[in-house]
Amino acid sequence: MENDMTTQKEDLSLLSEEQRFIMDEKKAVRWYVMRAYKCEAKAESVLSNLPGIEFYMPKREVVRTYHGKKQVSRVPVIASLFFVHGRRNDIQLVKDEYPFIQYAMIGRGNDRKFMTVPDKQMEDFIRVAESDCEKRFLQPEDVDLTKGTRVKIASGAFTGLYGTFVRVKGNRKRTVVVMLDNLMGVSVEISSDIIEKIKNG
């Protein structure tokens, strides 16, 4: 047993820095951006109750008319797109069994990388997206974050939430926006009295 452990340590020491980085990345728990083209419901069914994996699909309410009656239903904000929180090793096992579940990638050729979202950013996005407050889902082109101010909510329902205090197209009031880079954002009206400007950011 001791010899086996020694051999494993020696094998690990022979790995290059890049190989060790890849191994660590596969074991790290992250929010991965994923897609299931025209199979969102199947992906939700598969991933929603797996141990060690957290699933989140942003949804919005829409009013549709069926046989002359209006009904409110929840649909994905962006078709086929959702987020999975877990270790890549575990997610890969599920993906191998259900090939319609795909990683969203960024870059080209050898520079292609897995799209991920920082934990705090995702946590804040979910807090707003799932709240009972009046909110608005945004596309990246709907708002210019460079013209806003990075803030932290100091009190109220969103205490501790980080976002950008900025004006959004189609809204005269300034709102706090939590944006998932190059994907989508969500905005909510927050009184300027309960926000703190973040220095150097």
C-alpha cells in the first residue's frame, strides 16, 4: 500500500505544470455555462437532482393564450442555455451519458476554453433573478457598464449584493445590474440611499 502511494506521488511529480493545472481544473467546483439545443427540459430533468451538482436555468414569465385563455408560463431567458455548478470530472460523466448536454466554449482552435462564471457573480445574479421584485433581463447590448458605478448593496433584501449602478435603455431610472459577462444580465431598481460605491472598481 505504501509503495503504491509512493509510486503515485512519483507519477504526479513527473507531470508538467500544465498537466497538473488541467487536473486541478477538473477537480475544481465551478459554475459552467452549458447548452442543450432544443433539449432544455430534458437537461433540466437530468441535472436537477444529481448529488454534487447544482443546476440553474434562468427563466422569465410570459403570458400566452391557449384556446382563448391567457396563461402565465416560465420559459428560458435564453433558449438552450443553463448553468451547472460542480466538478468538471462529475459533469463530464453526465455529459458522456447524455451527449445533448454540451459545454459552452469561448475562443478558437487551441485557445478554446470552457466558459465559467465566478461563484459570487452567479450567486448575485440568481438572487435578483429569482426574487419577487420587479426585474428585467438584459442582453449585453442593452447596457454600457463602463458608464456605471460599481456598488455594493448595504441593506435591504439584497444586502451584500454587488452590481453596477447604471442607466439601462428603456428605463429612465438608474438601476443596479448584475451582468454575466457576454451572456445576459438582470436589473432591479434600488434606492441610491442603500448602495455603497466600491473603491477602485
